[in-house]
Amino acid sequence: MAIFRACFIGDSITLGTADEELLGWPGRIVRHVWAEGHDVTCYNLGIRADTTTLILKRWRAEAEARLPPHIQGRLVFAFGVNDSAFENGTQLRVPPEQSFANARAMVGEGKAWKPTLWVGPAPVRKSGQRVNPAQGVTYDFQNERIQALDQGYRKVAAELGVPYLPVFDKLIDHEGWHTALAAGDGVHPAGVGYATVARLVMQWEAWKAWLS
């Protein structure tokens, strides 16, 4: 039986926005491993609209509060979609090179501290998506920009020696994923979409190694 606490650090896709079961993919994974007899605690540290710049500022303090030295702690990073958005149609929220630098800093620090995994960003609906998170604010998402970040993140992960799961390639032509996005808001899927991501993570050899 595996016994550890895991912090899932990221954005609204990590949090599970639009999930009618309020679990997201981290909650579904931990529910499954509990059913298998493992004692795994899930701390979901996803925040809506967070970019890598924002996550970099907060993740370590939030994780340290939940992973004291005397327990077995694990880290799972998942971010990037928000970096790719144009805010109010004029300004990219985080330029790619800054996004890669942010990712290298936080995932590298994470690896030096605790066993670490990295889940890549997921696609939005194929035609792109505009959302209005607040009055006077719009975010425009396009899969071409998300894919470019995913490819850059893979290189950073390889440099750091951190296992990376490229879910973009697995979901971009996945009919069920796009059906779930249509049932959500085009960026965040309904619960069945989060279940799809959870299955991808649970089938990942790097995740399964934590349970062996």
C-alpha cells in the first residue's frame, strides 16, 4: 500500500472548474487509488486564471504548509493554458520564453525538494475560445499557442529529468474530450472530460511507479 500526500499545483484545469462533481482530475485519481487500498491525500492547489508567473510566486509556501518533513510528500505540476491567452485581445498574458523560465524555476525547485511529476496543458475547443472572467476582461485561447507551450515544456522537462505527460497530443483529436468541452465552456470540460485526464494520468508509468 502506498502512503503519501500529493499537492496538485496549477490552474483552473487542475482545480476542476465546470466539473459537476467538483473533483477535477486530481480528485478522481485519488478517489480511485483509495478504492484500491492506497492511503493518498490530495491537496488541490489549482487557482482559476493563474499563469505560471502567479503560480511561481505561491506554490512553495502552499505546498510546504501541507507537506511537513516527517511525511512522504509528492508534487504534481499542471499549468500553461492561461499563459497562452491574449488578454483583451492585445497582450499575451505570459510570453513563451518567460513561461518556459517560470516552469524551469518551479519544477526544478520542486524536483530538488520532493518527487515530482509534470502534466502538460490540455487543448481548448478546436475553433478556439474567448472567455470573460470579469467585467471588462476577456481571454482568448487558441490551440496553436497551447501546443507551442507544450512542446517547449517537454524540452524543459527533459533538461530537468522530470517525467512529463503530454496530454495535448492525446486530447486534441479525442472526440470525448471535445464533447466534454462543449458541455463546459470551451476551455473547461464537464466532468467526463476530467475523468479522461484522470485515466491518462493513472495509466502513466511515472504515476504508477509512485503506487508500486
